[in-house]
Amino acid sequence: LAIEIDVAVISIWKPNSIRIQLKPDSHIDAEEIRQINNAKNKLAEKKMHAVVFIPHNSSSITKEARELASRKEIFDYAVCKTIVVQTLAHRVIGNFYISVQKPPVPMKLFSNENDALKWMSQKLTKACN
């Protein structure tokens, strides 16, 4: 099951896991964060879940979008979040986001989806027990 919007495809990745894949050349502002969050919430059905966020190498995000994305209401029912980064620029932005914006759930950067899935599975197991 997936929901496609202009800038991303939001899908159920694994049980209790939501995958947000940004499209090429997508520019994420606060409105796009709201759209992504609405799609994520629809798929999660008010159940505890983990999120993997995968920016495209050519995607970008505004300061306003980063600030909105760190608010508690964006993380309703989320246990943890990972960002899979492939570029140095995205790694710098991701580390800045985690250390300065301080999202309300555990969050970590990975360079591949398999490592992200392992970490998310551990967090989900802890949260559900």
C-alpha cells in the first residue's frame, strides 16, 4: 500500500514501518511536510510505527520544513525515525537536524536501508514490549 504525492512516495515498508522516499529534484517546504505527514498517518492507522526517510540525491529541504518536521505532532505514534543518506550534504543536514532541532523520538542516520531496518526493528521491539 502506498500514497504518492508530488514530492514523495509514502508506503508501508515492513510491518509497523513507514517508508518515505523523496522524488528526484523535490524541494520540501512546510506544506510538503504536512502532506507527507498526512499520508504517513493514514498508512500508520494510529498504530505505533517506525519511519525511514530517504531523500533523493537531488532533493532539498527548507529551514521551515526542518523546524516543522521536528515538532511533536509530526511524530504521533512514531517510535523512531531513520534517515538514509547518500550524500555528504544530506548527512550534514541530517546531523544538524538531529542535534539542533532535537526531534522527540530516537533518530539516527544510516547509509543503507538494511542497517536502518535493523535499528528500527530493535526500537520497535522495545517499544512494543
